[in-house]
Amino acid sequence: MSKIIVGRYIPGNSLVYKIDPRGKLLITILFIFVIFLANNPITYAIITVFCLAAVFATRLKVRVFWDGVKPLIGLIFFTSLLQLFFMTGGKTYWQWWIFTISSYGLVNAAYTFIRFTLIILISTVMTVTTMPLEIADAMEWLLKPLKIFKVPVDKIALVISIALRFVPTLFDETLKIMNAQRSRGADFNDGGLVKRAKAITPILVPLFIHSLETAIDLSTAMESRGYRGSSGRTKYRVLNWSKYDLISLFYFIALVLLLLIFRNH
Amino acid sequence: MSIKFEKVDYIYSPGTTMEKKGLDNVSFELADNKFIALIGHTGSGKSTLMQHFNALLKPSKGSIDIAGYHITPQTSNKNLKELRKRVSLVFQFPEAQLFENTVLEDIEFGPKNFGATEKEAKNKALKWLSKVGLSEEIATKSPFELSGGQMRRVAIAGVMVNEPQVLCLDEPAAGLDPRSRKEMMKLFLNYQKAGHTVILVTHNMDDVAEFADDVLVMEHGQLIKHDKPENIFKDKNWLEKHYLMEPTPSRFASELANYNFTQNPLTLDQLVDGIKENLKGEFDE
Amino acid sequence: MTISNAIEFKDVTFTYPESKAPVLKKINFKVKKGSWTALIGHNGSGKSTISKLINGLLLPDKDSGSVITVSGMNLNSENVWDIREKVGIVFQNPDNQFVGATVGDDVAFGLENRGVPRDQMVQTVKKVLSDVGMLDYIDAEPANLSGGQKQRVAIAGILAVEPEIIILDESTSMLDPSGRDQILKIIKRLMSEKKLTILSITHDIDEADMADNVIVLNDGKILAQASPTEIFSQTEMPRQIGLDIPFVDKLIYKLNQLGITIPKDVQTKDELKQYLCQLNSKK
């Protein structure tokens, strides 16, 4: 009965959903580089506006994005505080032992905070609007040039797609095994580290054996359905570029141009 | 010490987009030491209900009285060990729970968790190994060397060894060959006769007719009927409406156009008796 | 020359690498083209080894004189891929044979392997999914399907590559009764529509009862090969090797014991019903 979502895909049909996964993946990756073009308040404001616009274009609840940022909030604060207390330069406001608060530190702490948050937000935009399988397809497309170096991109893609497909199955199996062992008096919440590590054996061994059996069955089924490596295989699942990809492309180019114009040279 | 469910609701992933009602206002009371059948289609809430028997799931609303425990949404996850000793579940394809180096050690896992000494655990394990119809020779083997049918028996021994007051089994005979199937059903029936409650989750109406004292029928998370098998199988229109099958003997009986059965034959023996009754005049001459 | 047998085993012996004793000992049997044959036997009788031998996933013992013929070809390591074109297997575990991320992807898997152009692939996938009544689920993920639905997808995936023979390798043993009935109904319909040969490996006696021909396997040997009525009217043999017998045969057996003698020529359920009704109307 338990259904889990791999990644954090949330079904929807806003504009962002219509962009080809390849486009989304590529722009997300490039965004992480482009964000380093920002180096003054104006450029940071520009990129923040662009990023928030993308967030709102998903038409998803703000909470979804907060859930994306939340697990990393500690890390964001920690890195920002490092900047705040250790960076020197400009005016010094406060000093104690090895800690310094300077004007440079303040500004950089703020920039680090924004940079981090934006990167998480924009990746969340991609992961909540793109199915994991589509991300895998997009990755296959991005990795295609590696074929020249004899990297078996097709096989890697098949492996990823099968792995994704079996995550819910394995999750169900894990839950079932845990419940079965609980019914035999196993306790997974009590005791110290050693006791807990020991308690996990009754889950791991059956899970490992189950996975092995699944793998053997699956390879038998694949072979009997005519799978013999990648040569000459065609593809059922194809991705299609559309006008929405042009929109996202122009949006991104506009962002880069604005950043290039307004940054400090 | 009967089992009592009072207005039990269970909600999966509450507060998310995937929120789903697993149990919907389920109330019933079961007498002690009976053979109970729990039936319904895949996804009807049978498994969800089953997991409430030993608090693997706790009600979102309502309360459960079972084996001296009172379970409410507030019940803490701690101190449930004793409950799980008194109420045990055998899941579908239970051979998936085997993990120890030897068959014996695997069966000892439960007793040891519940505080038995090495010696007690070993004695109990050996006793149940033979009760499920396996020879002592395999005690020292790895459970993973055994055939599928033997693994199933080891897994069932690993639960029954705790000798729970309430034993709940989800399709324990699925995939077994007919002989093993019969042996397993006999084992559960004897366990019930020895003074325990047995709850069997099943799709097999012939088994329901043959073994059950009392039947719970689930649909869409609701308990739609709770009655004796003869009453459950009485109303053919009702069965049809809920896509439930009649036991094979009743189906056969209803197709014998010119026969009159004083009572709907649920088992093969009842059917044979009924046919004999009808033909009485014929064979007395 | 027309081939009358879809599958033929001649003196086939097979031993698993890690064991000493063979699981199959000089097995001989034939499966007629266009027939439904059921292979029954208890767990560990060697049933499932046979399906893997038919499409060359396993090879018989060397120098044992074993000959396996499938669709008129003597199976060897060279033509094994040609034979796999002709034979589709629906395995036992619905989850462990579902390769694709969605129903459509899974059905297409066999077509992708054969390099079928995409346009044609899309057409075929839709067609075979509607053959098994699963077209509405084309974008569904396996986690949201029941066992019976997954097996229907598995059948569609096999139909897509147009085989001559479908092997049901305990395909219904993990399903609930309604799932099982649906699968068997679909197979029965497809068999006549597409002129398929069916070999069902099973210990479900009602499934065996649907076949034209039953082969009984016990301890690696063939015990009997005959029509279901012939096999199950000998009440002792199936019992002895741990197999159940169909309901009707059980009933006849019990009635006979009570002195209500049922003539030998009354064998099927309908015949028994008719006979009993006649018996009652004489009064």
C-alpha cells in the first residue's frame, strides 16, 4: 500500500512541466555556474528575481520549496557564518580572539546565503517538476558525447532506469521484512549503537537475498525477451523539444546578458 | 480477553497529497479461541487491519482491545514487545524473513527476543521444527539451502514458536503444492483447537467454508459483513454484488436444478450428504 | 513439410552444475502445435527447469543424447536467439519480470531489443495492450499495479514480438483468484485468436483442467501424458505424488464410496450435473 516517490516529483501541469527535461537539466547545471557571475547587489537582485520567478512559474505551494531548503538550512547558515566571522577586509566592526566581523564578511555572508539558497531552489524546481525517469533520460542525452570514448551510455541509462523502477519495490520489501521481524520481537528503536547495528542484520540479510533473487529473475526475463546488449536497440521513450524550450532558453539567455551587463568588471 | 475494535480509522500519510483512508470506522468483537477468516479483495484493507492486531500500525482514531492491551492513537511505540509475543503475524511469503545461519537459529530468534534462555529457545525451536513437519536433520542447515516449501515451513515455525494467544496468517499456503497446503491448514486448525485464536487472511472460499467459525469481510477499508460462514454464503445476490465467490460445493449444488438442499452445502462432505438425502428414495428400493 | 509439434523433448537429461543427481532424467514429450498442454508436478519435480531448457536459458547435459526441438529447429547455441523469437515466457513473480519504468516501456522492451522502428513500436504497444485490456494503464508505473495487472502487461510484452509459443511458468501462482481467472481467460482467448501453442507449467489443478493435454512430472521423470479427464479419473496417482485432483473428480470419488455409483463415462462437471439430475428425476 505504501507508495513512495523517488526524488520529489509532484504531478502538475504548469509551464515549467512542459519544458523538456533535457532543457531543464542543462539550465539547472548552467545556472549553478552562472550564479558566480553575480558579484554586486544589482546582479544578486537580478538572479534572485529570475530564480523566484521560476519558482512561482511552477504554481506549486511555497511549502514544497521550503521542504527542499529545510534539510540544508543548517549547512547554509554554517557556511554563511564562517564567512561572517573569518573574512577580513573593509571596515572591522568587532573582533575577539580569532573571530572578526568585517564589512567584507557581512557582504560575503549575505552573498553566500543567497547563492546557496538559490541553487537549492532552482534544483528543487527541476526535481519537483521532472520525473526521475525523465531526469535519467536527460542525463543519458547529456552523456551521449562520451560514446566516442566507448562509454556504454545506453547500458548505464538502462541500469539507472531499472534501478529507479525497483526503488518502490525494495522499499515495500524492506517495510515488510521490518514488520515481520518486529512481529518476532525485534526492536529497532532501542539500545545503543552496537545493539542497533546488530538489530539491523535481520533486515539486511533478507533484503540482500531478495535483491539478489530479483536480479537473477530479472536477468532471466530480460534474456528471454531478447536482450543481448545494446547493439541495434531502438528506443520507445523519446524526448521532444517544443516551443516551451525556446521560452526557457530565452529566459536563461536574458538572465546571463543582464548579469554580464550589471556585474562589476 | 476477546478482541474488540471500536470505530477504528486508519489514515495513510496524513496531511500529504497521498493521504488515503486505510480503515474506515471499523468496529467488531471476536470471541476467544475461534478460527476467524478475514476476506476481501486485494486493496480492501485486509492487510491494514491485520497490522493493527499487534500495533505495527496504530489507529488514527478509535481504540482496540486485544490480548490485554488497550491501543489508541496515543499508545507509545515502547513496551509493545509483550503484545507482539501474545499476538503474532505471519506475512505473505514469510520465507522472506529468514536470515540466520542455520534453520534452528532462525526459529530461536523470536523466543530469544522475548527473553527465553538459550536452552529454552533451543527446545522450543526443535519442538516447532517437528510440528511444521520438518526433520531434525535440517536444523543445522542454512535456511537458504532449502526448497521453497521447506523455507515456508521454517518461517511459519519461527512465528508459531512464540506460541501466541492470537495467530494471524496472511495467505500462508499461497504457492504451496496441495499436499503441503493441506498439512499447513491442519497445523493451524490444531493450533486453534488447542486453545488459541487463529485469524486467517485468505481468498480461498473453500478454506473459509471448511475452517472458519466467524468471517470478517472487508471492502474499501470498511467492514461490510461480520457473520458465520453459513450466513455469509447464504445471500447469493449480496456475494455477487461484492464480487465474492461462493465455495465450490455450494456453486455446484445451486446448479443441480431438481435438487432440494435443506441447508446450503458449504463443504464437499455437506454436498455429498445433501445429494444422498435427495436420492434417498432411489437407493432404498 | 509442415511441423505438427511445437515442442519436442527427446531423451533430455539435465543436471544443475552444483548438484550430482540430474533433475530431469531422459525426458520425452511432445507438445502439439496449437494445443494447450499443462505440465504438472509438485514443487521440485523439475517443472521449471523445462521452460528454461525450451528457450535455451539452460542447456541439457553434454553427451547425454538430449535433443530439444522447438518450432522444427534443433536447439543449439547458434539458433538460441532465433528460438527465443518464437517462445515467450510469463514467469512466476510479477514484479521480477517488469523491466520498464512504465507499462508502455515494459511492453516495448522486447521490441527495442529487436530494433523495431519507433513509429511501429508505438502502434504495436497500443495494440497488444488493448488485447490484454490494459491500454488505459499505458503510462502507469508498476508500483501502482496489482499482481494480475502486471502479469497482463507481461503477456502483452510477449504478444508484441509475435511468438508461436507462450509458456506460463507458474504465472498465476502468486495471484489472487480473480487475477488468476482473468489471466487464464485472456490466454484462452488469445490462443484461438492468434493460433498460439500454450505450455502451462503449474500445480493449480483447475488450470491443468483447462488444457487439452496433461503431462505429469515426478522426480525428474514423466509419469503420465494424457487428457485431463484421463489423468484425474485415476484418483490414486495424483494423490500419491502430492497433487490435488479437480473438484468434480473428488465428488465422484466420494459419491462412489457412498454407494451412489457414477458410470465411468461421466467425467466432466457438466456430465456429472446432468447425470445427477437424471438420477433424481427418476423418482
